[in-house]
Amino acid sequence: MATHTTNATRGQRKAAEGNTSVAERDPELLRRIYQIMVLTRAVEDRMVAMYKGGDLLGSLYTGHWHEAISVGAASTLRPDDYLAPIHRDLGAHLWRGMEPWQVMASFMGKATSPTGGRDGTLHYGRLDLGIYNLPSHIPANFPVATGMAFAARYRGEDRVCLAFCGDGSTSRADFHESLTIASVQKLPNIFVIENNQFAYSTPLSLQSSSESFAIKAVAYGIPGVKVDGTDALAVHDAVAEAVGRARAGEGPSIVEGVTMRMHGHAEHDPADYVPHAMYEEWAKKDPVELFESVLLDAGVIDADKAKQVREEARQLAIAARRKALADPMPDASTVEEGVYAD
Ligand SMILES: Cc1ncc(C[n+]2csc(CCOP(=O)(O)OP(=O)(O)O)c2C)c(N)n1
């Protein structure tokens, strides 16, 4: 099995092969990726304001500058595939059909949230959309993802399971255990590592001595590729290739997307440990703006359409906040429901 690890983005390599033209791609898919990236940013910006305004119960984790990874990766899946996201992946939830108000309702502990108000932050999922609720312990979604992939194969289904984790999560034992079982069993898994330079306050230099996270794939005998995580098409293409292999029974892959965590670990964290120059550098690589420019340059959207998409996203986020605020808290008498088997 070929194992390739490269620093070139998938987009760059495809460009070199001469088949990456934006014009050759499905314009509907491109517009949908753009729309969900814009919506993700709008919803998270609104939730940051809600956090500051005291609307939310717990802390708020956002995925600013992760939009190209979460949406680029999720957009490669079939609706019946499985998704095991983390706290940076609102874009993947929204791609699958999670409603923005449901996300807000979750951070408010509302009865209408996907967890019925049993959680005041981000442990929401929707099994009807194939989205597994993320466990708090990271990357505990990885062993679950291998289980989902195993179940799919056991049942004779050709579903795949896409799971995300951060750079810090790769240092945990469950990362290694999951990669080991997935590779020896050739499970239909895709493991996306969101390298955002920090794991809370731990910088990459204290996290790993490897030249990349993708290169860790070599030890598992599986393909690993490192792509520009601010480039939605680079992520999409790399993950699509991995999905193709997984669905064909060729086993799991690692895709590393390199980006920056542009907010604190969560909104309570001022992240004073991040050198200011890093923010200045990465501010030039806003994935939403970069993708918008690509689509504008290729004529897939025009300036009016971009304005319309942004305004619609803003209005959707405003309406979502209004609904989530108005929704009821759980009825205290139901507190034991869902705790014990009937
Ligand atoms: C096993 C475990 N240890 C610690 C935590 C607390 N915690 C939550 S996210 C996080 C940082 C994770 O870093 P990384 O995997 O790089 O993802 P990022 O938050 O940077 O996206 C920590 C320490 C946890 N949830 N689970």
C-alpha cells in the first residue's frame, strides 16, 4: 500500500497534475461549501457575542479558521456515512443538517437541544444525521469511530466514518490504539488531524518531534497526507481520496490540515501565551475569505451573491439566537429520563 506524506497541499499537487481547475468542479457543490463556511462563521461570531452577553451557560469553543477543514472534509461524505466531530467542527455539523438554533440551545441547556438540555455546552450530536455526540475526553471519539466503521463493515454496508481530532489529541493513547486497530483491520475510517498550532497552551514544539502529524501514518502502514487547512478544496480533495479508499475496502488514512486556532482555547481563555505575530500572520489566511476569492475569481459566484450569502447567514444566526432564547429549559421532573434503561 502506498504511503505518501507531503507538505504540498492537495490543491497544489492536483494543480501540478493539471486537473484542479475550479471551473471543472461541480458549481453547486462549491457554492454549498462556501455557504456552509459562511454560515459557520456567522453562527460562531453570534455565539461569541452571546457568550459575552451572558446568554450561554458554559464555556464556548469555536472553530474560527477551521471552517475549511470541517466543511471541506464533511462535504466528501454521503448522507449515510458517519461523522465523529470535535469541538472545532461546527461546520461539519451544519453541513450534515444540524440546525444553528439547536447548537445555541445546547450551549444554553435548553429542552429543545439535541441532548434535551442534559448538556450546557458542546456534547451535542444527531444520530439521525449520522453525527455521533462528541465525548468530553479527547480523542475518545476515535475508538468510537473505529467501532462505527467496524459495525458498518460487519453489517456489509459500505459506509465510512470520518473522525476529527486536534494536534494535542495525537499524544493520547486512544489515538494510537484507534489507529492500530483501524489499520490492522483495514477499517473504513478517515482520521482528520486539525493542526491548529496549540493544544490549549501547549505549542507544537512541546507536542511532537515529528516533522508532521501526517507522517505518523507511516508507523501504521497507512496513507497520510498534510494539506493546507485554510484551503477548503485542498482539504476536500485529500479527504475525498481517503473516503474513496475507505469505501473500497482499502482501509483508513490520516489527513492533517494545518491551520491556526484564532481564538482562545475557549472564549474564557485570553490565550496570552500565543505570540501576537502568529495571529498577524494567520489573519492573512482567513479560510472563508480565501475560498470566497477563489469562487469570485472563477466566476462561480459574483460579488452580489457573496453579499447575499453573508447576509442570509447573519439573519439565520440572529433568528437562531431568538429561537434558542425563547425555548424552554427542561422540566425538572424529567431529570431521570434517559439515565436508566426502561
Ligand atoms: C483526556 C482529556 N484531557 C484533557 C482534556 C481537556 N481539554 C479539552 S480540549 C484540550 C486541548 C486539546 O488540544 P487539541 O487536541 O490540539 O485540540 P484543539 O483544542 O487545539 O482543537 C484539552 C486539554 C480533555 N477534554 N480530555
